[in-house]
Amino acid sequence: MLTQEQINETWTIRSDNYNKYVCEELATDRPAKWISLIEANAPKNRPLRVLDLGCGPGFFSAILSKAGHQVTGIDGSLRMLSHARENAEKLGVCPELLEGDFAKLPFAGETFDLLISRNVTHTIREHLKVYGEWNRVLKPGGVLLIFDANWHLPYQPGPVREEAIRREREGLEKYGKGFTYDGSYEYIDSALDPEEFRVFGSAVRPDFDMGVLRQLPFSELSFDRDVTKELWSVKEKDLYGATPLYVLRAVKKA
């Protein structure tokens, strides 16, 4: 099974392409919609002390800083962090951006009001260990928001794979190319059960994550299986509608 370090290196290779996507997103009206959704699910005190886990090119770090919150972003890829600093500078903000391992956070316990991540938790190897570490740095009553998708299911036999391949064929015909960094297919003719997704097998998320979080001192667990209506572009919906983005919310027990 791939190590976390190998996964970090993979995202370093993809960093320029992912940053292009983030820059395009920052130029739309979607950041305001993200802030509205995040703040509606966050603790009510302002400003919030926020930790952006696996911050990548700094989308959450930048827009939450712009909204007036005190934000720290952490990522294992220096190339991602370089893009994050550039994007923050473009918005005129200065979140704290650190290289580090989100499984071994360099913060005291009960430091943050809000922990947030997007398209990160599918890369975790040991979810119980990592979510336990995230719980440690949350203040009592603090909120964990996870945005992710069932990115692994198109690599398992079944209806999700079939729909993902159909969408990719139609999307490539419509747009000419998808979002991959090297122009390759994501699902068409892809191998089944690749090593990077073997943690999940055919499990469905966020149900998988809910089972993990129930073993930890979290409460008020809830989720929405599809938050893509206003947060994804039409192209994203066309290509990835088989695996919509979900949000999972958990509150640390007092």
C-alpha cells in the first residue's frame, strides 16, 4: 500500500495542474458560496481559528482569511505551499502556511475552532489515527468539516464505474480534455482496485468515515451527500457527477 509520503509526492507532481483549477475557481463567484456554506456549519464565534488540512494551493486558506478568520494551512508538498502563498498574495491575505504531516500536527491540544479539508481524506491511510489527531487539536465544541467524494468507486466494478466511464467519454467529446495533469483518462480503461484506493475497497463514503468518527469523542455527526449544485462548475458536474462532493460535519464533545 502506498505510504503517506508517496501520496504527498504524487500531489507534488499534480500541483501545477491542481493550482490551475484553483485559480480558475477563485476567479468565479464560487468562493462566496463556499464561505456561506462553511460559516453556516462552523461555530458562531468570530473570527474563527481555522486549520486547513492538506491545504494544497490554498483555496480554503485564502478565502477564509479574506473573510476575516485566522487561518493556518498545512500540507506535505512544498510545491503546493508555494502555489498557496501566491494565491494568498493575490487576494491580499497572509494565512500561516506550514509544511507538515496532518497525521502528526505540530499544535497544542484544543487550539482550533474549525478544521476543514477538501479532497484530502481519500488519501489517508489510517483514518482512525488521523481523525483522532484532528480531534486532539480541536477546541471542545469545535467543528470538523470534511469535503470529499467517492473517488475510489469508479475503480470498483459496478454502476458507479459504468456511469463514471460514460460521463468521461461524453465529457471528453464535449470539452476535449478533462482535469488530469497529463491529459490521460481517469476511468476509461483504468485498472480496477488501484493501490492508492485500496483502503476503501467498495465501501461508500461518508458512511465509512461516520463509522470511524463514532469511535472518537465527536458528536452531532451529520452529512450531505451532494453539495455540488453551486460549488462545482458545469464541466465538473458533467465529468464527475457519478461521485458528487459530499460534506461531513462533526463536533468535538465538550
